[in-house]
Amino acid sequence: MRTIALWLAVLSAGTAALAAGPATAPSQPRNVILMGWDGCHRNHVNALLKQDRLPNLKKLIAEGTLVDIVIAVLKAR
């Protein structure tokens, strides 16, 4: 029961911090596009970008930043 109460407290504090927002507004609005492509490996996408076979994705990347993320799956005990 204590564990549930602790998690609720942590989630409540995190939600309150997110709702409060940043102390100062950024100079320009920041937008994020998170894209997933099931069944496609990152190195295959990079190869297609180098071959100019994904022109629209290449334009999006040119206007912003391409960030590689790693998804880790944790096993339950």
C-alpha cells in the first residue's frame, strides 16, 4: 500500500511540475514530431536518405534535427 501511495505522490508532483511549465518562455516555439516506422531498421532508413529516396523525410530533417532513440525493454522480476 505504501508503494502505491509513493507512486501516486511522485506522479502528482511530476504532473504539477509539467503543468507549471518552464520558468521562462523559449524565444521560438518548439515542435516535436515523433515518427515510428514498424519493421524498418534505422540503418535502412539512413541508406535510403543517402540515396535521396525519402525526399520528404529529408526535408523535415533539414528543417530540424534527426535524433536516434533507443527503446529498452525491461524484464519484470
